[in-house]
Amino acid sequence: MRNLCMKVSYDGTDYCGFQTQPDGSTVQDALEKAIKLLTGEEVKIHASGRTDAGVHARGQVFNFITSSEIPVERWCIALNSRLPQDIIVWEAAEVPLEFHSRRSAKRKTYRYTINANQFPDLFQRRTQFHHPVKLDIAAMAEGLKHLIGTHDFTSFASRHSTKPSHIRTLYEAELVVDDSMCRPGTRDQGLIHIYVTGSGFLQHMVRIIVGTLLEIGKGRKKPGDMPAILEAKDRSKAGPTAVAKGLILWNVEYEAADENNLKSACDLPGFTVE
């Protein structure tokens, strides 16, 4: 038996999230179907984390056990020829049987993109939230900094969250503005990319953070309100949940100290090791 670990990117627009559900098409369904078409095996893949309906991924990691003898370097092309065009597997590695994509993950990064130009980008409309009304971007960046560290993120979790603990650590949180597509003499503010890196994330956590930052950008909340929102541990104190399409699972990292699990994968570019 072999344990194969892969990286996949997908446009989540037409899927009901990553994880298999009784009702609806998911990314996991498509991947497992492609593996069955390739090997004839019924496998269950394990991902680094689930993404909600409409959310995308640039660097989702998954692994599965197979008895197939197909060389690891052939898997990506073979699977991609059996996958829909909005899912691309782009790295594969054989890892120890103990490796588990979710349990071995140490840091995850998400990116949320707000298009703050007057007009939406026709070609990126599926992966950006268009917000043409002027935002106080500096205030948003200031508010974001208050979330770095270890906190109880109950205020930023879905009311339907079933996690026993809402304590999470944000290692990094950064707002980056790309003004390369701004038109001179207009009210265009560019693309606002919000990157958050943490130990793990609660249901809708990143989207609620973004929704709260938008409230700050519109002047409805102040950057200094963030500590009080955290302290309240009350979902109603934070902003609305931002739309799904602007969110991308950007990267998943695995520590070198997790030696037993990463001995094989560490040598491949893209399987980031700190």
C-alpha cells in the first residue's frame, strides 16, 4: 500500500464545497471519481481542510491510500485528463503511511480579494468580491492587526460551529493593495488582498473577518473596536459574512519537525517546510 499526497487548485464556483455531502457535487467527489477511473479503486481522500460552497483553492493538499503501482510522476497528468477543467492537480509525492494532510498541517493561509475599482474585472469576477464604494483601506489594515495572536474567535465563527474550542492563533495578517489596474483620474482603489495565516480556522472565520473589515472601511466600525469584538465572544458584535467567491485557500505548510510524515514530501517544491 502507498500513501500519495497531492496539491490541487480549483475554482469552487460550481461546487458545494470540498467535502463530500449527501446532496450536491463537491471537489472531493470529482477527485475520488477520477482516481477510480484511473485505478479502479474506491478510495477516500483526506484533505488539509474543507472549503465551503463557492470558495476556491490554490494550494489544497490531500492524501489517500492506494495499491496502484502507477509511478508518482505520472499521477498529475493522468488525473487531470479525468477531471473537469475547473480542478487541476499539480503536485504529487509518495509519503509515509502515517502522513495525514489535515492532522500534519501546521499553518494555513487564506487570501480574500476585494475589487475596489469602479467596475468589476470581467475575467476575475468568479474569484473577487466587487465593492465599488470608497473604503478607508488604512483603517481596515489597522483593524486587521488587532487579530494577530492567540484569541477566542467566537465572535468570528459561524453560529453553527460545532468545534469544542474557538481558540485559534493567527501568526500573520496582512492587507496588500494592487493598484496596477486603477484608471487615472477615477475613484478606483485597486484590488485589496487580505492574507491571514493561522494554526487553523473556524467555519466562516475568514469571511466574517473580512465582513468586519468592510464595516471598518465604510466607517461603521473603528479599527479600535476589534479587541472589544474579540472579547465579547458574540457573533452579533462582528460584521456580516463576506461572500464566498472572494476567498481562496492559498497555501498549507508542514513543519520539518514533523519528520515522520514529511520525509518524502519535503523534497518537492510547493510542499512548504518552515
